[in-house]
Amino acid sequence: MNINLLGVVRGCKVFTPMFRCQGGGYFVNVASMAGLIHPPMMSAYNATKAAVVALSETLKIELADDAIGVSVVCPAFFRTHLNESLRAGNPQVEMMSRKLVDNARVGADEIAAKVYRGVSRGYFYILTHAKERNIWRFKRLVPFSIYAASMLKQTRKMMPRRSAESTHT
């Protein structure tokens, strides 16, 4: 919470008065696709990134009259050095996350280029991965029960298996 959300809040709080004094500016807030499509086993992370999206949506409206623009970047997994410092509360989720970062086809340079293009074009949502962008669109267009069933089917293998004892509580 302190880094994922409050770091963004503090940055916006510090720079908003500076942008107002200079007659405008631009925020590029970094969230994640997890803030839009909420994969299982990542609820705390999903919540912080969804909060960054909500903050950015609010600021986009609140700061428009001050000539302060806002974009929110929502990448999926891409190649980084994240695995060097990754810590998850669940070993299964940590292993899956490491695998997704290691096997990502897109690197930080490609993400940066997409962010630059998105900001240059004035996009609010900068969704850097086509597959996940399509999942988000699907989520927005269908009833939640259909989306949830699809998400469960696609992510079932990352869910921990429950023992027979735990299913009879």
C-alpha cells in the first residue's frame, strides 16, 4: 500500500501545486493490468493498483481546468529485474510471477516506447499488452458472472488446491 498507492498519491500531491504555478503539466501514473482485470491470488496487489486507476480517473477530471493532464499506465508482465526483489505471501504465486516475468516477450524499452506513444496521443488508459487489453474489454462488455467464470477457467491452475478436510468446514 505504501509504495504501490501512497507513493503515487504523494507524488501527485507534491507536483500538483508546481504544475498549477507553471500553467500546466502531466502525470503519468503507473498502475497495472491487475488493477483492471484482478487475477486471483493477488488481491492486495490488485486492490492497490485498482486504487491507482481510481485516483488517476479522479485527477483527470479534477485537474482538467488547470491544464494538468493525466494518463494511467497498466502493463501486464514484462521483462524486468523484479525477480531479484519479488516476495509474495504464497510460494505458488511467487513461482508463477517469476515465471511470467522470465517468459515475458516484452521488455522495459518496449513498454517505455508504448507509454511515450500513448502520452503523445493523449491516451488516458495506456494498456501495453493486447491480450490483457482484450480481457479488460471483455470484462466491461459482459455480465460479471460470465467474466468471473472465464477468469476462473483460465486461472484455475494458479489457485491452491484445497484438501478434502478444508472443503468440509
